[in-house]
Amino acid sequence: MRAAAVLAFAFLAAAAGPALTQTAGQPAGQAAPVSDAALAARMAREAELADQNRRSELLNVEVNRKNAEVEARNAAARAAYATALAEHEAALAAREAEAARIRAEAEKAQADHAKAMAAWEADVAACRKGDVSRCGPKG
């Protein structure tokens, strides 16, 4: 935490320019002479910042690579799901078409049976009334 505060102060001091490094009695705009220790500390901070930037960029590259891998897996999973869904919908449509065909055949068979029953009942009624031509099996 202390290192972060020092780095933040160094950054602010550099951004503020000579106003913060000016010593009492110096004319405005003139920076105080920099000691070897201060120069070494500044170089060390800059080296640390450069190293942090390098590590941060490497981490960003790794995170982006892993994100791309996850996105590729997700895209493959979405494509497989879409394919499976399309196959399921096609199979469902085929089953529904087959069920509709079977229902239509059953309805036709029931209608044919009802028609045949009505004709038979009419023949029986006519036969009972004496129309012998409508009695018995027709062949």
C-alpha cells in the first residue's frame, strides 16, 4: 500500500511539473537540482512501472486468449444446439404429419362405414317393407 502511495505521489509530482520540485528562494519555473538518490529512486519507479505495464499486457493477452477459447466453445455449443433443435423440429413435424395422415384415414374409414351402415339400414327397412330386391347379400 505504501509503495502505491509513493508511486501515486511520484506521478502527481511529475504531472505538476517544476512547481512541486521548486525549493524556497528559487525563481518560479526553475527546478531544484536532482540528487543521485532522487534520480535513482525515479529511475527505479519508472522501471517498476514499465515492468508492471509489461506484466499487465501479458496478462491481458492471456485473458483475451482464454476469452477467445471460451467464445469458440460457446459458439460450437450454440451451433450443435441449433442443429439438434432443427433435427428435433423436423422429426416432430414428420410425426405430426404422420398422425394427421392416420387421423384422415380413420375419419375416412369411419365415414365410409357410416355410409355403408346407412345403406344397409335402408336396405333392411326396404326389405321389411316388401322390396325383396333389397333383401339378402348383394353379390
